[in-house]
Amino acid sequence: MTEKLIIFDTTLRDGEQSPGAAMTVDKKIRIARQLEKLGVDIIEAGFAAASPGDFEAVRSVAESVKGSTVCSLARAMENDVRRAGEAIRPASSGRIHTFIATSPIHMQHKLRMTPDQVIERAVSAVKWAQQYTDDVEFSAEDAVRSDMDFLVRVFDAVIKAGAKTLNVPDTVGYSIPALWGERIKQLIERVPNSDKVIWSTHCHNDLGLAVANSLAAVMNGVRQVECTINGLGERAGNASLEEIVMSVRTRRDVFNLETRIDTRQIVPTSKLVSSITGYPVQPNKAIVGANAFAHESGIHQDGVIKHRETYEIMRAEDVGWNANKLSLGKLSGRNALRQRFAALNIEFASEELFNAAFDRFKELADRKHEIFDEDLQALVSDEAMAQVSEYYHLVAMGAHSETGVLPVARVVMSMDGVEHQADAQGGGPVDATFKAIEKIVRSGTKLQLYSVNNITSGTDAQGEVTVRLSKDGRIVNGQGADTDIVVASAKAYLNALNKLHGKQERAHPQV
């Protein structure tokens, strides 16, 4: 019989640890609902003890999602576990995922605990978690650098305490597939009652091997993979959900496993996560990159025309490409737009907010011949950004650029309701615009990243700009979208400044 591979998505928790990718509660709910539609088995919604905001986010996702298990991460500390338990109470199916480090370097330098103390704490955490749910997962943080005999002791102890899922993470992305697969195999063989639990893995991508390591673990007995949309995550990211799922689906001859993922929702989910987090997808990214199914070589083109499978091992439509085109324009009515928003899991708290979105849609349709789903995602994100504690607001702007003349920009903006104006020159119209803004705000920030991506194809496409600013150790991403890329840049810069001014801080889960 074909076995099931459980997909554990941690985009909302580990993915959120990417610099500047912190999400509001509303954005987490939007992504969670899309993950539910995608068919994810477990959604790790956050780290409830990290901050009041994270607690509220986990609880809100638990209230909103019915078709997936909702999980909260918790250190092996009583307060963490109890906060996680309270946060998942509203869930139809809830899980607590508790962890403690097991490698010598972490136990000595971070925890300052003896191995016996670590085991005692791990067992206690599992027992605390069982007071809230029967679905308890335990992770041995930094298992890749942990002593094998000690890992066997820890896992044996937590199984006896009642853990149902055991996660073996490559926390620092240190392993290689052959060694990781062998480590998993040895653990399953050596840990008593290993057949009574589900084995899981969670791999980071520091050496670019997260997916390969995860699949090696699957081939050696793991039946749950922890991953994120687009491979989002701390440092170089996590194992990519879409690559894991499509590898298992495409190579059924190797894995003989099934997932409950609706693969047609992969691309829409990828685009939503990219839009909300401000992390664009590279064109040559497997499965969800713009070039993933493009053929430039004449030999390849000829082969695909004659028989698709000569050069394509998957169908683009099977992962959601070309399935999300929206034939709406400036003559489309409210009902058509409302239905499309519903299909995209976009809800409005009031009719007033929907009407505002409809007005923005009409304005965009006057500038674009055809509106796509991606445009609607950007439109709603742009609307949400305008509501982020808007201390700074763009009133008007203009930029001029011509050959042989230094570009100049004029910005009119309000700051705490007071209107200001400034002109500035720069190396280009965007640089001039940013300098004009800084003449007014004098923020003292450092621009770490400026990225431009087209939301859809065509010369009338909206440009989506991501700006990453840092100040005093805080990092935020700002986003803006417009058919005028200079205007989009100004929106993104001000969105980032508003986030910094609003001090929307989120404690790092492992601090």
C-alpha cells in the first residue's frame, strides 16, 4: 500500500524569522487559509510565548482554520508550553511542538545544562503539553551535531512520556544527504518503540541541501517533513514545500508515498507568500519560478512541441501555472470582483472596505488592459500597507530623468498630519525620490535591499518594489505596487518607515 507523507508547514513560524518578514495577524490568517486550501496537514502558526502578537496570531489561526492541524512552537519551558496550549485551544485539531537543544555545543554554551537535565526538561515539557492536547511533537534541536547515543536516550524518554511525533532537525544546515539518511535510519533502528511514533525532519538550507537532506530522511523512514513555501526561512531558508511535494509526486517509483496536497494551489500559495513577506521568488526557482517551465533552447522547444515529456517531467498546470488568469477589466462589476476575492481567500471586514478595494480596482483597470490574480493580491496588500500606522503618507510626487541631466524628484508628503515638501537630485529617479523623502524625515536608516519585480507580464504590468531598512538593530521590509515604478518605490520606502515608526517588534523565538 502507498503510505502517506505528512506535510508540516512552518512558513508562519520559521519562515517569519527571515529578516523583515514578520507578518500581522490578518496576513497570517490569509496565508493560513491558503495553506488549508493547499492541503497542508499541519500549520505551525507561530511561537505563542514569543510575544502577545504571536500569541494572538496563533490563536486567530486556530479559530480560522478547520481543515488542518494548527500547531504552536514552545521551548521546553513551562510558561512556553502553557502559552502554546492556551493559544491552540480554539483549534479543531491542535498540536504543541516543544523542543530543546541536544548537541554538546548548545547544551554547554546556550543552555548551560547537563545532559541529564536536558532529558528531564524534555520529559517535563511533553507532560505539560499533554495537559492541553494528545498531539505532542518533540524536537531535538541541532540533532545533526548531537551525540547519537544521547539522541537515542532523549527520544526513548520522550516516547515514554507520550510524544507522538519525533522531529530530527538539521538546525544549522550542516549535514549532507547520505549522512543524514544514515543518521535517521540508525535512530529508527535503535530507539525503543520507534514504530509507535511518526518520525519527522526539519532541514535548513545553509549548504543548499535542505530538500535533498529531507528526501534522504524520507527514504530512510521519516513520514513527516517540515518545510516552508518558497523555502522561506532564517539564514538561507528551509526545505521548500513545493520541491518536496513535487519530488515525491513525480518520483512515485522511488518514494511510493502520497500527500494530501492539491498541487494546483502551489503557485497561487507561492505568490501570496511572496507578496505578503516581500521576498520575491527567483526566476529559476524550481516549480514556482517564472522560468520553471520556460524553454529557450531551440532543441528543447522543438522537443516539447513534438512531445511535452521530452523535456518536461511535470505539467505547468498541475502546480497552478496558467490557472490563475483573471479576465476582468474596467467594465467588470462588483459581483465578479467579490467572487474572485472569495476564490483567493480574501475577505473584508466591512462593505466599506470592499468598496474601497473596488475603487482601487477600477483605478488600476484604467491603467491596465487586463487584471490578474496577482494584481488583486498586490492591490489588497497595498491597501493593507496604507493602514500600517500611517505616520508618513505620500501626498504627491514627481520625478524627472533625461540623458545628460542629473535626475531630480519632488516629494509632497505628510508627517503626523503635517504636510512637507522637498526636492532632491540623485543617481536616478528612485535615488532622487528616496533622498527627497529623507530630507523630510531624517530617519537615520540604512537601505539594505531594493528589489523590483513585475507582478504580471506586459509593459503595462504593475511593478512591485521591496525595500529593506535597518535602524538600531531592527530590520523591516516595506512594499509598494504601482504601474509607475518610481511611485511604487516611494510607497515601499514609506511603508518601511511606517513600520519602523510603529515599532512593530516581534521577539525572536529562540531568544
